[in-house]
Amino acid sequence: MKKFIYAILLLLSAAATASVSNVVFVAFDVETTGFSPDSDRIIEIGAVKSRNGEILETAQWLINPGIPIRNFDVHGITDEQVAESPAFAEAYRAFKAFAGDGVLIAHNASFDVRFMAAEIKRNELKPIPNATLNSLTLFRRWYPAAPSHKLGELATELGIPVATEHRARDDAETLLNILAHGLKRHPEATLEQIRATANGTYHFDGSHRQ
């Protein structure tokens, strides 16, 4: 048993120090009815999967929150658009399958993860074990001279095309394009170094680990 545990620790150590060229990153973003995880709900999850700077797959799920959408002006999603959509539990199962064992990353991850954690608890679901990196902290440290670290503004500053802002899948793809740009500037970066630069990871059980 001790040999088995030691072997697992060696594998984890090797993964942390290996090049990120083979790491599958899954950027995700959520749109919501408002800004409180306690009283508001998720109405859209967008996710984009990439490896070594190449987009592998994209997905998007609209969700019927069961309550009125209060911040239409942020994302443009209406009550009518989500009226026939499934509830969170169904979308979450699809998101879980999409994410697989990828490394999750989100911009201002504490917001997205807090909403996901609240919905998971509310629906009595099991949190997926994937760690989520905070790209906002990462990009602030990678691009300290940038006038803004909002996704769209940072992408424009770097000459990266921007799709429709404040829709989940488009924001996730913009995030990954900025990540690919940053990794080209930091070709020796390991996953552990990225995790440290991003100030640890967020988890769907509500924890933040450094």
C-alpha cells in the first residue's frame, strides 16, 4: 500500500513539473440572473477545451433558473430564451462530462466557482474534483503593464480578436486565446508554476487552496 501511495505521489509531482503542452485546459464562464450566489441562479454555462493553444471543443448550455432574470443588460439573455431550457442539474452533468479530467480556468474564478458551488449544493449534487485556476490573477501578473485586465480589453490590447462579450462560451474562448498568448511568452512554465502565479485554485466544494 505504501508503495502504491508513493507511486501516486510521484505521478502527481511529475504532472505538476511537466510542460503544459499536453495539459487540457477547460475555460468556463457562467451568466446569471443577478450577482448573489445565495439568491440568484445560473442561466448559462459556456466551456471551451484546448491543448497546446489549439481549441479542441466548445459547448454551451442555457439553463432555466426558475426565477426572473434581473441583469438582462449584462448578457442580453431573456426569460423567454431560457423558458424551455433544462434545469441546472442536467446542464451540470453535461458540463461534468465535457470537463473530464481537464484543468479548469475562469476569469475572476471566485465569482463563477461560488455560483457553481451554490447551485451544486442547492441541487444536492456532487462537486467535481477539478481545480479551477483564476485567470484574472494570472493575467495581472503576466501582463502587469496592461491598462485593463478585463477579458475583452486585454485581448484587444494584445491584438487578439474578441467575439461577443458577456456570453459564456465567447468569453471562455477569449480567455483561452489570451492564455495561449501568455504561454508563448512563458514557454518553460509548468502547471505548478501557473497555479502559484494564479494564487492557488478554487474548487466546487467552495474551497480556495494555495
